[in-house]
Amino acid sequence: MTDPKANRDTVDQDEVDRFLDWLEDTGATNMFGAGPFLERAFGLSEKDARDKLLRWIKTYAERKAKEAQAERDRLALAEWRQFALEEGQ
């Protein structure tokens, strides 16, 4: 069995965030109860899993806003490209 203390500093928060986003999308659990999923998936202690989960919760709105802006930018670029193609004909 792995030592949870050895993992707490090596587990990347971005990776945890992606995992928790995926877990949320699956609907497998209420996200306030996601700690045990982190413990099993990343070999974290209960405290470290709770700390990672709290950081995910605290940064949720900011991350989702950035994702939404990136999607709007992607769509605007696609529209601009389509306009440029039509103008070039």
C-alpha cells in the first residue's frame, strides 16, 4: 500500500481539478462527498483529499468562467474565419 503522506506534495491540483470535474459530470456523487474518491484515485490521506476538494470548490466559479470565456473566444474565431472565407470568394 502506498504512503498517503508521500503523495500529498506530488499530486498536481490541476490533475485533481480535472478528475473532480469529470466526477461531477458523471453524477456519481454529491461533490461534498468526493473526498473518498480522491483518497482512492490519488492515494491521499483523508485530510489531504479534503484540502484538495476544498481548493476545487473555492476555485470552481473562476475556472468555469475561464472555460466559458475560452469557448466564447473559440466560437468568435470560428465565425471570423467563416466571414473571412466568404469575403475572399
